[in-house]
Amino acid sequence: MKTKNALTIRDIAEASGVSAATVSLVLNGKGEISEATRLKVLEAVSRLNYVPRQTRSRVVETKETLCFLKIARHGRTVNRDHSHFISDYIDGMSQEALRRGYTLEVISHEGGSIAAIAKSIIAAKGLRGIIVLGTELEEADIMLLQGIGVPAVFIDTFHEVIEANFINMNNVDAVYKVLERFKNNGFSEIGFIASHVATTNFRLRREAYFSSMKRLGLTVDPSLVLSVESTFAGAYQGALNYLEDGGRVAECYFCTNDIIAYGFAKALRDKGYRIPADVSLIGFDNLPMSATADPPLTTIDVSKRKIGYHAVTLLDELINGPEGQPSVKTLVGADLVVRESDRQK
């Protein structure tokens, strides 16, 4: 049997169902690789604890296991459309875990109860800490996982009053940058395409829209705030229904995420609106499709790799530090990626 240090790229290729050349491109950050394929390769790397040849001399002996729990409670935000940012999280976690001598195990949960997930973590042997994708988790879910006695860090969510450790994007800073750009481009009536799907980041972006509009001296018109589903099909249908019912259209919109922006843009085009000549759009997430959309989408980019890195760093401190440490809540800043979907008035 091969030891972990004897694993080759061919082993990873076999485990992930792709070619060795594809594995090499993923590991070196090169080539036009789909995000679904990239995610499969990175999950195989994490599962098998593969250490690239150039990294092996820096890693002494993998000592303990960390687990990344990718939990999809309802799948309306944690799904195939967002595999890109999941793989970026894993990429950042994998590199830092290897550097610190940990094995990173990636486990996906679709549906099922959080209590059952917590029970499986308690029963796991050799598990030193967990990083939890909190996108679709509610407060009660986080408190349950936080209370099982295993050091835990939650990413892609944030709660100010829960005694837990969070690494998340700075939604307030990001949304302010979007609205400030619209204002600088000459717009004062700024619409918002929200989502009623229950995720903390969606809620934080909604709150940031209202607070940032006020901070910028802009007036919110409630008729220009539309709530839709978070899937492409749901966002498209919700927006189309609104337009067909005679809903008023603003000259510019901030969309809660890129997927929603794609659906809203399609509905606008189907009703004869031009982007950005008639309506300017800015999204959030900087998904790969945003660069090739028609027109390319201006959007918010947050380094998911940096969030993954910080999550492992914090978890290592929790594992090796004294008991009873205060909770840590870190927000990572965002950049506005300007493309062609918005214009000056």
C-alpha cells in the first residue's frame, strides 16, 4: 500500500475521475478548468492528503485531522452554481492546513438534521477541529455545532451576539462600494434586487443597502426593492412576473449575488431593456461566468482563499491555545470589479 507521501498526480486523477494533466493544471492554478472539475480535484487532494512534491520538504508529518463541513440545508445557495466559491474556500484551507501539518477532510451534507451531523462529529476519531460552511445555517444550528466540544470556526456567515468564531466577508463595506459607484456615476434612484431565501449574508446585504443609502444621502424608494428566489430560474421568473405586472424599473440596481443578477438581466432583456444603456447592474461574488456574461458583469469580489486561510489559522490557535478563549469574529474586505454592465448617467 502506498503511503500518503508516495501518492502521485495519477492517484489524484483516478480518485477524481479526470486526467493527470487536468490535476496538474488545477494544482498549479493554470488552464481553463471548470469549477466543478476543480472542486472534484481539490476534494480528492484533501481526502487523500496528497502533498505536492515541491511542498513535501516543508511538511514534517501530518499530525491531526481538521474537517471542513460543506452543509446544504436547502440547496438554494449551496449548489452547483456556487461550486466556484466553495472550491476557493477549500483551496485556501488546504494550503494552510498542509503548511501547519494537518490533514484536511472535506465532508458534504445535503439535507438531514444538524443534530445527526453533530453526532457524527462527536463519534469521529482523531478529529481536532471543524470549519463549517454556515451559508444556509440558522442561529440554532450554529449554537448546536458550537456546543459539541470540538473547536469550530464558521465561514460565510456572521452573528454578532452568538459566542462562536466567524470568518466572513464584510458585507457592509462591499455594499457601500456598490452604491457609492452608482452615486458617483450620477444615479440617485438605486434599486435593489434582494432575496427572501434565509441566509445571513443575504440579510446583511439587505441591511447594508438601507444603511448605506442613508449614509450616502440617498432616498430609498420601496417600489424599487424587489425580492426574488436565489436560483437563476427563480430570480428570472420573479423578475419577469414583476415586469409583466407593470413594475417600475430603476436606472440601476444592486443585485444580492451574481446568480440573481443573471436571472434579473435575462428578464430585463426579454422585456426589451438594454444593459447598461437602459439599466445598469452590479452583482456580488465575482463568479467566473460574470466575466463572460453579456455584457460582462460589474461585481464584488471577496477572496474566498483568504477566508479559508484565516479559518485554518484561527482553528489552529483554538486547538493549541488555552481553553476559554474569547470568540473571534473576522471580516474580510472586498474589491469592486468594474466591467461593462454599469455606466455613467
